[in-house]
Amino acid sequence: MGKTIVFDFLGDIYSIPISGGSATQLTSGMQFDAQPRYSPDGTQIIFISDESGGENVWTLNLGDNEKSKSPKGTDNRYQGPEWTS
């Protein structure tokens, strides 16, 4: 934990080692993914995506690359996701 940075670039999410090197693409496609944040335990990323037709909060499980949307609506306009404990 604390060894990589997650960022968005041109609508996709990437990670890169803090020490530098090559970025790893985590999301791709026509949707616009932005504003990623690591979970406190470093196992997931929360981000905003319009994949479902509206800007919603999504999570990406880094263990299996499974994405899930929360909440379940399709026309939300969320901005700036954050993890809370």
C-alpha cells in the first residue's frame, strides 16, 4: 500500500508506481471514467463513470478487475467520490 498512484487520463483510469515507470491501464472503453481514489485498504478504486448513461459512482476491485455501480440509478450526477470509514 502507498506504492502506486491512480489517475485518470482521457477518460480511462491508470495506475503508476510512485517511483516512476510505465502506467497500467485499469479501465477502457467508450465511457468516461474519472476522479479515481484508492480504498483505505488499497484493494479497490472508487471513481465516477458515465458507463450506465449518467455520472455514477463505481468501484473497481483490483483483485479480479470486477466493476460495480452504486447507487443503482442511471441518471445521477455525482462528482468527487471519497471513501469514508
